[in-house]
Amino acid sequence: MAGLQGKFWQAMEFDYVIIGGGSAGCVLANRLSEDPGTQVCLIEAGGEGRAFMVRAPAMVAAMISGRPRINNWALWTTPQPGLGGRRAFQPRGRGLGGSSAINAMLYIRGHPSDYDGWADAGAEGWDWQSVLPWFLKAEGNMRGASAWHGADGPLQVSDQRQPAAITRAFVEACSENQIPENADFNGEAQDGAGLYQVTQFHTGPQKGERCSAAAAYVHPVMMRPNLTVLTRARAERLTLQEQRATGVMIRHRGRRRHIRARREVILSAGAFASPHLLMLSGIGPAEELRAHGIDVAQDLPGVGQNLQDHLDYILSYVSLRADVVGFNPAGLMRLARAGLDWRHSGEGLFASPMAEGCAFLRSDPACDKPDLQLHFVIGIVDQHMRKIHLANGYSCHVCLLRPHSRGSVGLSSANPSAPPRIDPAYLSDPRDLQHMMQGARMMERILESPALAPWRGRRLYPHDGSDTALQADIRARADTIYHPVGTCRMGRDDMAVTDPQLRVHGIDGLRVVDASVMPGLIGGNTNAPTIMIAERAADLIRRG
């Protein structure tokens, strides 16, 4: 970092200033600095994202809980009436790579019709045929190049080499429920059950390690002379002059600094932090800004609105067999041995994403595409690993892929160090609870199937099976599966924040490039689509 710091203090002005070193920011830093005549600065509040905890896939279990806050902002929502008044936990990655450094590495693009829906909603140029080339450009899939996959991109995508026996049994249990096996959820069809592909190195000296967006895009190019990567620097507000973004004020090592942008400021801080920083800078709903004593630079009522997230409900079982993950003495010894094996071979239990099995289901045969997703995990997951069970066990999650509920992100204070006000409004639309109940019952039938009988012990949180009991359990235990989007939505209408080129309406020299620009949730995990958005955005930015 010494060389980087020296370079930083010599040049406080850059062509492009990127705020946020998460998945999108890492892509942009790489692609924009490919031009040696362009000066790029990437600003990240966390560290460099190189530690063992990040590189070892299984350590997601240690980071996701936020206890302690390892590479995790560990945010909380406002009390949620739909969840019985509970505040919901919101893990978000902090450090280069962002949430790609603390997630389960699952590589899912969503359903092609999701992107056609974006275009129909006013995001021209974001239909499936337009975005597919950018998915392919990003992807370095171990299966090789095809009409559906790229082989030469920075983001290594790997098959799981040694999935647990119980994960194979989960796929068989799905088959016992007339759910066909699917070897590629990013191929011709999404329906079915199978194993996730994961963002994991499959070649080179890092084989078996997590391939975060930082490991794929930034770490290999950090010594480019035209790229400055500034870590542990927190953005406080954008600087504006005559409706143009000119830079950002940051706090670094206890001092406030102004980083100036000659061409553009690019906000890539995520679905919570991007709208938060816009509002702190006077860009957003005028009434809310004035309520916190912030001068209005641009009244944009859509900033922070349209928050969408995948609500998740989990069933967990104690296992009769020990070949799963457990936090009892024998299980911890097994994990320790697996960690040593992984250091030597890049394989084994420590290389597992833990969420190994997947199924995309239709809650009703009349659905035109899957509307439910299952994540099968080879350990007990309870309250984002904030509640530990000593027993060996396994879990399955179900999430509703296209919820009707809409929430918001706002200000809790004009103080930049205060967290944003996050209100996902989970289950505020009654249709979501009904669909979640359908998904929960489908998941229960799969988990009670014969294929899983050799593992199936007692169920955690049992109830009498009635609709009333199931509703109560969902409200008591459901929570996020980490896919917030939509709070700086692109479009042409009055509530859109950015145009289809991701330029902020009414402010020159400012774009938002991250999951917040998605008009709607896609049918799956959101990391791969966020990387795609940044790949395409880099091209839009270069073309002006």
C-alpha cells in the first residue's frame, strides 16, 4: 500500500472516481483503467479483501454473522410489521470485492425474461439478447465456451468438485417429487434441481479459492500506474457544482480529503449505500432531505424507493450421519482437518460453498417461469449463523423470486457515519405470504422424501403443520437471503433515478453502477447480474 498511498497523495484528481469497491466497482476499476491514458481512482471503505477468511470458501459461515464484524457492515432494518415487528439482519460486504467476498459464491444469472422485463419497463438496451454478451465477457467457465457461457473472462466459474453425499441425495429427493435434474441453471432452461456452479478459481495457483470480484478484476491489476486503489476510506458526500458532480469528500485515516473527478463520478456502493450517499449529497426526495437539514441539489423522488429483496425461509434438521457440517467437537476437528487439506490441494470440505444444492420451482403449473428457489446447505443455518447449534445437521432455504412487496432506503441522520434507514417492507403485500407458504410446503415435501431418510433426524422449530402455524413460523423466522436491489432504478419515468445509460437524472458527470439500478429483482442470486451491469456500464462510459 505504500506505493499506492504515495501515488494517491501526488494526484488528488482523476478522470474517473469510483465510490465503492464491491462487485461493480471492481469491474469498473479494471475496465476503465485498461486505457493507460485514463486515470482511475477506486475508493473502498474496507480492506483489500485478500485475507484467509475471504479466500477460503467455507469461511462464509464465519463472516456472514457479523459476530465479529469481519468484512461485513452488519446492518439492520427498521422493525418489520410483516415479520412480527422484528428488525431483520442485513449482512453486506465491506472490503474490496464487497458482498462477493462474503457470499456463498453461487453463480446464477436469473431468467432471460427478467431482462426483457427491464427493457419493457423503460430500460432500453437491457433486454436478454443485449445483456448476454456481457455475461459471456465476464465469465471464465471451466466448462468452456458455448452459446451460453464464456471461457476467457476474469471471473472464474467452477463446478463443485466434491459435493457432499447429502447434496446428491437432495437432488434425488427432488426427483422423487417429479422435479427433473438440471445440470446448468444458466443454460437453456432454469427449471429443475442440481448443483450450483460457483465463482471459484479452477486453474492456477489460487485453485480452490473464492474468486471474488476483487480477486478477478482488481488484485491482478493493482499496480497499473493509472489506477489508484484507496482502501479504508469512507465516502461522506459528493461534491457538486452547477448541477455537475465534481468529486467526493472522503474520510481517510482520520482526515477529510476531497477527491476530484475530471470526467465522471461513479457511485457503486450498493442498494443501501448508493441511495444513502445521494441523499447525503442533496440528491433525492426533497421532503426527506429538508427534514434532515440537507440542502436540495436535485429533487429526485425515486432515490431510495423501489427496494426489493428475496425473503427467505429455512427448514433445518439434525443429521443422523456425521458427513455434514457440525460445530460439536468432532465436527470442529473435521473442519480443522479439511482446512489443512484445502491449503494443500484446494479441494475438500473447505472448498465447499456450503450452499451446494439448488432447485428452481414453479409454485403453480400455470406460472410461466420458476418463481421459487431452494438453497440446500450442508449445515444448520439459523439467524445467519448468529445462533449456533452444536449438532451435525443440514438446512434448506426457500425464497420467493419476484416478491410484490416494495420497501425503501432513507436517512436516519444527516451524519455520514450513521447507517441508512432500511425498510424492505417484507410481506407488506399479502400475496407474498401466500406464495411463501406454497414454497415452504413444497420444500417440506422434498426434505421428507425417502432419499434423505439416512440423514434425517429431528427437525428444528417443528409446528403442527396448519396454515396458521406455518404463517406464524414464517413471520417469526424468515429473513433476507442477501439480494437487495432497485433503489436507484433506471428508467424514463418520474420515479426513475438513472437513465438506461445509468446517468443520474438532472446531474451531469454522475452515474450509478450497481444492483440499485435494477428495475426489478431477477429470478436468482444477484452477484452475477451486478457484474454484468458493470461490464456493460464500462463500455457505456468509455463511449461517453
